Amino acid sequence: MDDDFYTLIDRVMALSKEEYREKVMQPYPLIDALRAELGASAEIYDNFDLPRVEAYVNHPTFKYGELEINYSTTIVISKLVDVVRLTFNCTVKNPDPKAWSKRIDTESYFEYFTQEQFDLDEKLTAFFDQHGIHKFTYREEIYVIPELDFVHEGMKFFGGQPNARMLFFENFFYSFKDL
């Protein structure tokens, strides 16, 4: 992790409730550029109650006999700071009649399951670099922020140890009605 990562944490932690709310409620400024980059097949959601934009890209399904594998990529961009997280997904249809689940799902933050995921990552890396957006590593994502629960008076903290992923992508204020 470099100094820029810690600067991003400091920027979010310095936001007042009003500034936080304003950033979350505003449309993501690069939404049109992201749509153009990903194309019409991508599903993009600008969440006005969460500090993130989410995009889902489905890649071609592989079928061979009873074997069926679906590949997808999830893109999550923070509206608070210029950070993005990519997740590469793989779902295998499970034909075992004794199986508890009819699907086997797995995901990775740093390994691709198919060439299409690699190609998309290469394309998006250029887009993110052009717009000054930092690709979040797993190590950065799980970085625990010990002072987080002391940041804002009245902050309603939920679940586990506060980490950078929660800070950049989750809504720490359950409801804006309290603001």
C-alpha cells in the first residue's frame, strides 16, 4: 500500500455527514463515459442511497454436454473517492442430483477465469488510469481502520472490524433521515 491509499482514507474520514450525503446523492460524474466504455450489454446501477456505482458484465457461457459455466465481472466504483474494485466471477451448473446446490460459485479479485475477463480488465485499466481511478487490491480492501468508529459522533457502525472496503463502498449512515 502506498501513501496515496492512506490519503484516500483520510479524505473520506474528513467528510461531514452533509458532505457525505451530498456525494452519495449526486449522480456519478463518469456514468456516461463508463456506459460508453462497457457497452450496451453491461448493467450499470448508480445507487443514490449507497456511496458506490455497480456494473455487471456477463461474458459468453461455455457449454459442453451437461457442463455449463457462466462467467461475469463485477465492477464497483466508490462515489466518495476515486477507487474501483473488480471481481471476476465463475458459476458452474452442478448436474449432481444429490448436490445441495445446483450451482458452484467462485470469485477472484486478481485471477481471471476466461480470456474475456482478462481483455475487459486490460480495457478498464486504461479507462481508470485515464480518469485517475485507483484499482483497489485485496490487501487494501481488508485494511482495518481502527479509529473509524470514533470518526463521527452518532455514526451507526455495523458488522465486523471496520475496513477500507466498508469505508469506500458501504453506507455507514443507515438512513439520511437522521442527517
